[in-house]
Amino acid sequence: MKTQKVECGRGLWQGRPACILRNDVVVLTHLTGGGHIPDFHFLDAPTLNPFWIPHWKLRDPMLFRPARDESEFGPAPVGKLLSGIAGHSLCLGVFGMPSGEEIAAGAVLHGEAGVRPWTATLRSGHDEGRLRFSVRLPAFGLIFTRELSLRLGESVVRVRESVRNLRGADQFIQWQQHAVLGPPFLHPDDCIVTLPGSRGITDAGGYEGHAALASNAEFTWPLAPGVEGCSVDLQRPRRKVGSGFVAGIQIDPRREHAFVCAVNHVQRLAVGYVFRRSQFPWVTVWEENRARTAPPWRSREQARAFEFGVSPLPIGRAETLRRGETFGTSTLLRIPARGSIGAAWVMFLCRVPPTVRRAIDVTCQPNRLHLATDGGGALAIPAAAIADFLASPSPDS
């Protein structure tokens, strides 16, 4: 029986403490250990979760102990995050590896938010339910707040976030939503991901000797230069096993609202995000296709991430600062002393007819998201006052 109210509850996901947001259409799970979102599915299709769930045994990252766990998950600066990562996670403060000095002081991959405990308050309601989270990041002197809301009858989750600077000095940080898709939703024959990209640049790191793309090369979305000289369409997961890549995509500067949308035509399912370009002007595309052999990867993982945020590449703050603007677009975010800054974005699920292979565009209408497709029509996703929400202030404003 479908619920006739929006319910917020506490439970477990793979044995880990979680908060669950549920209406009469969809269910979303949000972990309190590291703030990851591992599951988002239609109420009547619980097995169709588009997010990446690693093969390795996951645990809350606060439980990581180097002497016990490094052989399983890797050295602490990386292994602590990997021990708990799943689905959608947050990179805050730093995107990528911290500096050597930061690592010596205890810093980890993608910053503190993904490895610290998040406090939660829950509010159920007949028409709307809310989950509110906060996490303190002592190394950066920040407090992060996230509020998720879901209305009855909708498959759109609204998210408001804020970052507050506790220090008496300006800070320049990175802030990225690390959204990762995985099998069986992610499939080279069945899945196509689109976004309103403009110019792009590949990472210079070479992907640990298994790069699918040419190093440090500029291109125009969606065709990137392959390492073997041919073009690679970044809208499709690659077939070639044993390779991977990282690339930064500039959102079309003419857009007010940006989006990322993935369609699996066999599952007849679309999942996506809508956000303001002024807040998150970049999407980082990462693919791991059984390339990484070290623990915990062990050549088993297939994942494709579309990480929207303020930076093009996960190269840390120091290198991002050294490079400065890319394609005339900023790559770091300034938070004033004792100040705060907010953002709003939404995530959605949508069922698609069998004729639809890809999304062409996602736009905001007064009370819906409008999904234009290649299947000869458009799909309306109910979302009351959605444009007003995306223009609204953060939960702490």
C-alpha cells in the first residue's frame, strides 16, 4: 500500500545508520556516517537504484582504523573515504587529494565531510517531509548544512545547502557534488548521459597508467580526444575494460539552469540533477572501468561520475589556485570571513517510454521539470514552484 503522507524515519542500510525519506512515489536513503546517499528508487521498483555501490564491504568511515583497515581499503588518506563511499557524496574544502602538509595533519581525499558523522533532524508531514543534516569540519573551520525535502506525489527531491565560515578570514574552497552511477543502470548499450556542456579539459594525471583520454587536452563536449587518437563520446559508458579517465566540463555559460540526466532505455528509467550554473559552473566526468587493481578496487568496479560543482578537476586546492580561471570561469569559491554561502539543487527520477534513448534538455517550468527527449516528445515531471525553489536562499539564510 502506498503511503498517503511523506515519511521521514531512521533505519539501517547495509548495517549502517541511515535516514529514509519516503512518499507515495519514491524512496531516498541518506547515511549519517559521511553523508552519502546510496539509494534513490521508485517505491514500486526497489531494485532499480541507479547509484554505484562498491563491491567491497562498506562501513561508516569514522570506524576506519589504519592498522586494521589499510590492507583492505588502502592508506588512510584515501582508504578512510573509500571504506564508506557509495552513490552520491560531498566533496567540500578540497576536491581531490589534499596537499602533502594537509595529509600529514590528517586530511583525506575529497575533504572531511565524507568521513565525519552528520547529525540529523527529521520531520514527517502530510504534504511534505524534510531531512536536515549538519556536519562540522574542524580542519577548515566550516559548518555544512543540508536540507532535503520531498512532497507528496512527486519524484523530485529538493536540496538546500549552506557552508558557514567560522574563521575571521576569507577562505577559498572547493565544493563538489560527487554523483556516481553504477551497474546495472550503468551499461554501455543501454545508458546515455547528457548535460549542457561547452568546453572541456582532460586531467593531466594519466589515470595511473590506464588512461582512456589524452592527457591535459582541451576539447568541445561531448567528444574528447582518446589516448589512441580517436574521439571518445563522453555521453556513453565505455566498453573497454581496464581503463578510466577524468575530465572537466564547463557548463554552457548561456544557461541559467544546468542539468545532468542519465537514461537507461532498457530499465525505462531516467535519473538527473538540476542546478544553477552560477553556483555550480563545472561538471567533472570520472569513469572507472575495472582499471584500478589495488585494494579495495581489485579490478572489479565499473562507475561513471558526474560531479557538479565549483571546480573542473579533482586536483586539490593548491593546483587549482595555481591554474586560476579556466575558459574564463572561476574554479574556486570564496567564503567571506564569518560569512556563509548557499546553494539549491534538485535530484529526480522519471520513467521514460521505450522509444526514449537520451535526454535532450531539462528545463524548469512553473510547476514541473520539462524533460525533452529524443523519443519524439517531452515528459513532464511534477515539481511545484521548482524555479522559485532553485532561486531560494540556503536553509541558514
